[in-house]
Amino acid sequence: MTKKIGVLALQGAVTEHLQALNKLGVTSTAVKLPVDLDGLDGLIIPGGESTAIGRLIREQHLEEPLRAFYAAGTAIIGTCAGLILCSTDSDHVPEELRLGFIDIAVERNGFGRQVDSFEALLPFEGIAEPVEAVFIRAPYIRSVGKEVRVLASIDGKIVAAENDQILVTAFHPELTDDLSVLEYFLEKIG
């Protein structure tokens, strides 16, 4: 049975995620309205601008449907801005714009501005080979709750973590030919 994965399509790296899922042979769809969540096996909240995406979630009346999607136990991955939106704590993004799906505290733009963006080969717990990671104005995770497992760090800063159903990365797994992080996410779905 083919998995159907939605990509929250309000702002950010939507097309890149849809293309990456297509390369993996996964059925994917853009999620713009609450009805678009119906029948999905998983959801990607992509990178982009976290405050803008948070506001658009509310404008499109997606906050409660996303919370219901999460409460149903469906797998979600948040990449870059998506990580911030999934967090319980971020100094730079108001609480009302965060979804609070994973118990992490985040430092927005933790590695610096756009000019400080970089790529790295990153050891990632649960993936045999180091993953190609693209960091663009990337956040990092300052701390994790007791139910959260750290999957990757760079220079002492946590850049990937998970709990039972949520996976978050500070980097963009959709921007390289290395799709192992997205494959790891698909394995969470079963």
C-alpha cells in the first residue's frame, strides 16, 4: 500500500518536498486547507519563514485541524521553520504561532543569518551513512524533554530529534540528492 504524505503548502520549500517524495515513489499532495489533511499517512511542515507560516496556519483555519491530526497519532516531520513551529519553546516565535508537538526549546537562526548558511555531512542516529545536510538560516535545539531522542548534533548544537510520532530537523533534507532522512521519516509511518 502506497503512503500518502502531505506537505503544508502555505509558504517555503513546498515544491522541493513534493519533488523529493516523488523521487521516493510516494504519493504526495499539497495541504492548503483543512480538508487536505483527510486520508494522509504523514505530514511535512517545511522550511520557510516560521512567523509567516504560523500566521498563515491561523488565517487558513488550520491550527485545530493540525492539532487533531497530531492527536490522532499521525507522523509529522518539521524541517527548519517546521522544527520551530513544532516546538514547545522558542524565544523568537510567539507561543500562539507554535504548535507545541515536541518538547524542545529552539534558538531561531541559531547558526546566523543567510550568509552563514552551510552544508555538512552529518552523522544521524538510525541512518548508517552520514547525511548531506543543508543549513539555511537554521535554528538549533537548545534542549529536549525527557521523551525526546536526539538524532544529530553539530558543534554541540542539536539539529535533529524525535519523539514517537514527530521528527524535526534544523536542516533541509529535501535540498540534496540524499533522501535518507525522508526515508527515515517514512519508516516511522510503517
